[in-house]
Amino acid sequence: MTEHRSTADKDVATHLHSYTNLAALPQTPPLVIVQGDGIHVVDDQGRRYVEGMSGLWCASLGFSNQRLADAGAKALQTLPYYHTFNQRTNVAVADLAERLLALAPVPMARVFFANSGSEANDSAAKMVWYYHNAIGKPAKKKIIARRNAYHGVTVAAASMGGLDGNHRDFDLPLATAPARFLHVDCPHHYRYAEPGETEQDFSSRLAAQLEERILAEGPETVAAFIAEPVMGAGGVLVPPAGYFEKVQAVLRKYDVLMIADEVICGFGRTGNMFGSTTFGIQPDILTCAKALSSGYVPISAVMVNDKVHSAIAAHSGKLGSFGHGYTYSGHPVACAVALETLKVYEDQHILEHVRALAPAFLAGLQAFADQPCVGNVRGVGLIGAIELMADKTTRTPFAAEHKAGYRLAQLALEEGLIVRAMGDSIGLCPPLIITRTELDDLFARLARAMERFQAELQQ
């Protein structure tokens, strides 16, 4: 007779978790989520939580959108799978590609589909290299990113990212001779600006540093610069004033491609369809995922402009094939759900809703600025963060062993609110459908958690 085991027990015994202290997992069983509706999820004990992170930045339409469920069911009954290799296609992928090109923040020529943000960014790196081979610049291969950036976890995507935890003991960034993945300073004005340095001056210094790095490496070797409009997993870092304007001037000067990683910011999060519009970014390549399907099915996309597409298309003609793609690229079910997601954004006026609610969201964040342990609050649209400090006057962080951010996130969970700790920054990224009443409830729960956190610090 098989012994009955709980889901948590079975999970601990069989499942290798993502981003988890695996050694500690048996002592800290996972939270088992069994249901979702609207902005809420429910665990296996019947407890309801406000999902203040949209899962992993992605459930933009909440957890019970019937239109998306119906679109997926219909697609499964019509064409449950087909591929896009060898000149094959399907109706959904063609319609979705056409729609994405119409929504793009700058003119784009073609869309390539993958299954995750990691795959999209990995594909973008390969396209950059393929492009420069195609135009006769085989030495131009280095990709520059920022420290604390997150671009995914494949070998290339994690190498582009600038988070130590994604590199340590994975032998990353990928070591080649010469190195293809480079990093420049993180644009976090609060933490890294010099005393008295304005945001504009800070941005000028970072742009100058980027230029110095390009010159040191040799402009003939630097292929692309990749950046999230708002750095997500690095702490929800909103770019300082003038940053992308100054950076892109440097990129144009040295013929360096701009890759916009819109995996988190895309599809309304910043108040525009893309963060590139919000911050004046003009990408040659744009990657997106997450809210493309509201997280309901895995799908991502890479958009390339005509300059990039024309070169790689011609080169594939010389080679006989563009030798890149995934079994599930342009999966008809995923594309059907994504297409319906874009229709819901339009029908329900999601962009207008985000813009209308953003002032209340940002004010809710700002209400925590006077807390003794809060050093900085920041946000745009419906994404933001609260950064904790042991001493806000001297900007002294908590010691790492205190795990201050993790503790506040745990207290929030006890108050029925799911947030994410990124170091000692607490991220908020609620579903875009959240109402003003629900937003007030979210901040009330966070306030109770913060009050308990402050009490623990005083003890």
C-alpha cells in the first residue's frame, strides 16, 4: 500500500527547484499554490494571497482570464502542435507576428519565436554574431551588459547578465578568448552616484565609461549593448534621467547594436506598450516574453529591424539555411493565447488603466519612504521597489547574514501578500488588472508587514 504523502512532501522528495536553497528545502517546505483568481492565489491550506509580483512578473491579466483559457482550449482542439522549421507555419504564428510588428516601439521587420525570455535573449546573442559574420565583420562579437542585469539563465543569457549568483560555480560568464561578454556599471543612482552628483551627471559619467570600455576593447570588436528598460531582478532599477539618451549616442557613434530586453517591461508594465517607448530606446533587436501571454503559456519573441533581418536573410541564402530554432518556436497554442492576450489588452484598455492607477501606486510606494529602515523607493507604471537600509542617513546596508529583505518578504506572506526580495530590495509588480481598492489592500498588508519588521529591528 502506497503511503499517502502531501504535495509538499512529494515535491521536496522529487523536484529540483529553481532559485532555491536546495539544502534547506527539507526544513522549509515549499508554498503549494493550488488555485488563482483575479489578483489572488490560494494555497493548499485555503489561505488567500494578493500576488503582488504577478507570479514572476508575468500574470498581467491575473489568474482566471476566461478569454485566454478559451483561446487555449480552442487552439488545442484545432491544431495542438506544429513546427515552423523547413518553411512550415500556422495561422496563429502568422497573425501574432503581424500584430507584434504593428505594436513595436520602432519599425521592426521580422519576429522570431521561442519559449522563454532566456531563450529569446540567447537567440538575440546568436543573431548578433550571425549578423556581423554576414556583413563581413567577424571580429565584432563582444556584447556589453550592465552589472546587476538579468537576462536569463541559458549559458549565453546568464553570461550577458550581471548577477553574481547566476555566475558563481556555473563557470560563467562563458570564457572565450577574447571574452565575448563584458559588463559596465549599474545605473543605480541611489547606490552608486558620487556625493552631490545629479541623475543627469551620473548618466553622463556612465555613458563616458561605456565609451571608454568600447575604445579599450576596440570598437571593431564590440557588437551590441543589451539593457532592460527597468532592471527587474537587479532590484527594479528605474534608469536615471538622460541615461538611455546618452548611452545610445555612444552606441551609434561606434556602430554598436542596441538590444532592448523587454521581458519584464513589455506589454504595459511601464504605462506604455513597451518600456522602450517610456525611456526613448530605439532598439535594433527587442526581446519579450512573460506578459506576451500573461504567463498562461510559455512563449517569447525576438523582433529584429530591417538592417539586421536583411543581412541575416541574405547570409542564410549563402549558407542554405538559418540554422536556428526550437521545436516549439511558434507553437500554435502558445501563439493563439498570446494573440488573445494582446486583444484583451486592447479591449479592456489596459494601458489607460495602468496610466490612471500609476500615480496611486507610486504614492503608495512613497508612503514608505519615511520609515527608518527604508533608504529608497522607486517605480514607474505598475512596477516598483522599496530598498531597505540599516542606516538610511549613511546609506549603510544591512549585513548579508541578517537577510533583511527576505525577512520582510516572509512577514508580508504572513499578512497574505506575495512580494519578492532581491537582496534587500522588495519588488512589487501586481497584475495590471488590479483595482484601486485592491491596490489599497496590497499596501495595507505591506504596511502591517513593515510595522512588524520595524518592531523586530527595535528588539
